[in-house]
Amino acid sequence: MSHCGKFYYEDRYVSGCLQSCSDADACNSTRPIFLSSYIFFIMILFLLIFTS
């Protein structure tokens, strides 16, 4: 979400836009890396088991 306008910031009157993110994802909507690593590990394990 962004907010544009004029406002006081640290005792100065400024104009511009601010962007705020939700606390849940902090502007980062990617998947956790451990899930991708886990899936990759399972795929390698299956390849090793079924190609032997």
C-alpha cells in the first residue's frame, strides 16, 4: 500500500510517497527456500532409488 501527499517527517515538511508492506510477507511474496530444497532432495532420492 502506498500513501502520497505532504506531511511532517523529522521536523521537516516534505512531500512524496511512502510505501508500506504487510507484516506477514514484508513485501516479499516468494516461497520459502526450504520447501524448494526439500522437493529437490525428494526428486534426487527417487532418481537414485528407481534408476539403480
